[in-house]
Amino acid sequence: MSNNWTREQLLIAINLYCQLPFGKFHQGNPLIIATAAKIGRTPSALAMKLSNLASLDPDITGSGRKGLAGASQLDRAIWAEFSANPDQVGYDSQVLVDQLAQQEATLTPLSSDEATTTITADYYAENTLSQTKVRVKQAFFRKAVLSSYQGRCCITGLAEPKLLVASHIVPWRENAQQRLNPANGLCLSVLHDKAYDQGLLTVTPDFVIRVSPRLFADQSDLAKDYLWQLHGKPITLPQKFIPNPEFLAYHADHIFN
């Protein structure tokens, strides 16, 4: 087999890069072992490729961490494509990983079938095929965002997956090209996701929480304990895919009220 990586192999690698925490890019990870076997690469080669991709991620290099030098021209091209069009690349990569997961049960955690996703009005699709595509996209976004935040709400630290939401900063309906961009996501509890979606709280471009005056009018203990006290506090930043300040500014200017 040629030593050159194919486009499909690199799309699968991009998917793993998004789904796995930065500290899990090693050849002993069972998901890397199983994926490598399915694409005809060694676990060490796949682990190295994930580290090559990390060297292209400004959130990694900007934090003082280092990936592995030696990214290929195709690595750089695929990363640039993902950065420019995360919606299409994210979807294409998830379809490929879903195909692998159908053949190898070990890869089920990477599959869109494993993710907890519900199509809401904002994600409305007219037919079954469209709904399937939306579900795959939602699954990729959820997995990438929760992985980036290490499975914890960035406001409260809550770590129960069934109570966590990958919340869009710029809403799905507002920017189709950025729907699957992990930097357009926050990991939030269901309560804080709802408040964020309704503009009752926001996160400023310097990652500080602001609470709407409307909530300060609520004198209930719930509002005081779980919402009021958040005002002025910073969120916990993710390991990778730090929220885009331009997206945060959009939410603060157009949705927060």
C-alpha cells in the first residue's frame, strides 16, 4: 500500500481529531486502534496524523501546546478546507466514520447513531433523506463540541451527558456554512442552553457571561442560585475549537436581550 494518505483517510482522521480529546491522540487508544485497522494504517501512523493535524490548529499552537511537525501538503489542504467549509467537511467525515462503525462495533462511540440528537424546528427537513442528513450533521457537531469541552458544561461544570447540549452560538438557521463549526458551539446544560438560545444570557467575545436584566426581575430562588450569580464570571474554555469571538459578538449583539 502507498504511504501517501488518501483524501478519505484524512477525512476520517479529521473526524477523530474533532471527536477525541487532545490527550487521547495516542496509539493505545482503542478507537484509534480500531479505526487504523479499518483504513489500512497502523495505530501509530494514525496517532501521528492526529498530531500532524494538531500542529495546524491555531487553538493548539496558540496555547503553547505542540502537535507533530511534518504535516503534508494534503494535510494542510484538508485542514484549510475544513476551516473554510466545516459544514460539508464535517458531514462528509461523519458519513465515512459511520460506515466504519457499521463494520466494527468498537467504533460505535464515534457513530452518529450513538449520539443523542433530536431534530427541532430550527433543524427542520422536509423528507426522510434530509432528516437523516441533518441528524448526521447534528451528531458530528454535538460530538465535536462535547469533546472539546471534555464533556462538561462550560458554565457549571455539569458532566452528565444526558443533560448537556452542544449549543450553537450563531443559530443553525442564521449561517448554514458554520453549522458544523465546533468553534460555533458551547457545551451547556439544558437549562443554560435554553437561556442562551432565548437571549437571556450571553458570552462576550472575551468569554465572560452576561445575564439579561429580564432574569434579574425574576425573584425566585432558582433564578438567583443558577442564573444571577453567573453575571460577570468567565466560562471554562475548551481544549480545542475555542469559541470564535466574532460569533460570540453576533450573539451578544443580535440575540441577547
